[in-house]
Amino acid sequence: MDKPIYVTQPSLAPLEEFNEYLQQIWTSGIMTHNGPLLQRLEKEVSEYEGVTDTICVANGTCAMQLAIRAMDLQGEIITTPFTFIATANSITWERCKPVFVDVDPETWNIDSETIEAAITDRTVAVLPVHVFSAPCDVVRIQEIVDQHGLKVIYDAAHAMCVKVNGKSIMSYGDVSCTSFHATKLFNTCEGGACFAGNLELAARIRRMRFFGFDEHKEIVDDGMNAKMTEVSAALGLANLKHLDEVRKHRREKYELYQSLLADRDYIAFQKFDPEEYNYSYMPVLFDTEERLFQTLGEMAAENIYPRRYFYPSLHDISLFEGTELPVATSVAARIACLPLYNDLPDSTIETICQMIKVGA
Ligand SMILES: Cc1ncc(COP(=O)(O)O)c(C=O)c1O
């Protein structure tokens, strides 16, 4: 390839459409502090997702920190190790302890049947991740937390647009937190959001993201600065109009990969319901780490750069090591995400698939 092919590229609305919103900022002179574009974005995301309320924040990591703080959680939080480090950062930065349990070998999400054995008298919550947007077993997880009086916070960083049983995935758990980072299907450059069904909890998260001010500008709570700027909200408003199209294109490209790789018996795809997935990533699981290395090496020689996501499994890094979770260790060592983004030519997908040889 003449130009490098990276694992992803941001999905961006035409610049003129972003400029129209920027013009409104230049006219109003309001750049932040829950301004008119932020309020409009919250309304439009709520309508898009079919939820009652969206609380936009500066990024997905602080969305999870706010959720933990707003529920006054202190103690152990059971989570998955097959995720980006931010999931664990948000727990440790709130002075809680992540307790990792193993993942399902096919969905790569937290194995809900391992949760109960990890519950102790210090456990306060469960924080599963809908990895690559495949929904966790939300029904079983709710049963477990209800039975043990725990909270559940979902890391839904990857999962915009996903519905489970006809309902937005964001409506599950005490709080769902998403990321609108540049690499996500829907992006505001940096950004994120909390979704909380409980009105009091939602109001507290709103206050906490804005230094603890209430709607009368009185300081009534312990807060921080987790506001989303008007510039990010402007980008979000422009990008939101194209989100259905973006998801549709990604799905077509995902399915092209799937059909071209169907006869490679040494790679497997993530298990998910095709209607409950947003196709933002193209993860494949190799049978061995050696084969993954060999393929990555051959692609790099052609200027193509898939990426290992998420390696190593967090329970194996020096910060947290001490637990043996064989499925997570093995899966994390063998997964790579192939390039997937809207302008990726089908011919490049064909070239990539030819490099993953039949019966190699
Ligand atoms: C699973 C997961 N959780 C949390 C985050 C953190 O989101 P942000 O970068 O918006 O803080 C990311 C990625 O960025 C992620 O992939």
C-alpha cells in the first residue's frame, strides 16, 4: 500500500455541516458551561437512543468515575480484564479495588457465571464492559446484583446504537457510561456520557460534572470539572446526523470481511446477535498467538496495521497481576482488530483477506 492503512479512522460529518454549528458558537460567544449546543446534543442523543436523559461529559473515563462517585461506592468492584485500561483506571482512581473475573470464550465479555464466586463482604458493584459493542448478559447480571444488593455500572464505551430486547443498551444497569472518543462509532473528538434511570442519581451526576453546582448555581455537592465543551457538542450534533449511515457502511464492510474469511478455519469471529451490534470494530480471534504474530508481520510489511485489542489482559499486567484467568489470558493473546472504517475501500479488505491464507 502506498499510504499506511491503520486500524481505524474517525467518522466525520462534512466540514461545512460542522462549520454551521461552529458559527453558532461564534455568534453566541458561549463555549462551555452546559451551553445551548450541549443541551441540544443531550436531547438529540436521548431521542436517538430512545432514553429519557443523556448526561454528556468530557470523556468516557470520567463518566465511569462520576458513576462510582455519585453512588458513593467504596470497596471491591468486580469487572472484566479483557478491556481497555480506562475501565480499571476509573475504579482505582475512585479508590476502589478492581476484582477481575474470567470472560466467556465466545462473546469475550465477562462470564456472568463467574461473578457470584468473586463476591465478598467488601463487594459494592459489578462493572462489565460490552466489548466491541456485543451486549453482556444484562438480564443474568441484573439478577445477580439484585440478589446480592450490589450496583451495576456498564462500560458501554463501544456500544452506541445497540439495542437489547428492543431497548437501548444504555438503559441497563444503575448507570451506563459511554465514550465519544474520536475512535468510536459516534464521536465528539473527546467526550462521553452517563445514562442513569434513577432521576436523583442522574441529577447528582449532573451536579458532580459541574463542580457540584445545582441548577440555581449553588454549590451543593462535591464535584469536579467533567463538562463537555460547546465545540465537542457541535461536532457531535454534526456527526449524529450521519450515525445510521456510518453504522450501515461499517456493517457492510464487516460482512464483506466475514464472507471473505469464512473458509479460514483458524480464525473465529466474536459471537453476537447481528441486530444487537454496531460493527465499530473488526476483531478476529486466531487459533494461536504465533499465527497472529505472523499475520501482523506480513501485513506490516505491506503497510497495513491491524492492532491487538486488548493485550495483555489487565489481570496479567504488573499493576494488577495475581489472579489466574485462563480464558482472558488466552483470548487477549490471540485477538487482533483488522482495519475497519467508512472510507476503507473494499479492494483493501480483499487484499487484507488474501493475506490471511486458506489452510495456512
Ligand atoms: C472499553 C473502554 N472503556 C473506556 C474507554 C475510555 O473512554 P475515553 O477515551 O472516552 O475516556 C475506552 C476507550 O477509549 C474503552 O475502549
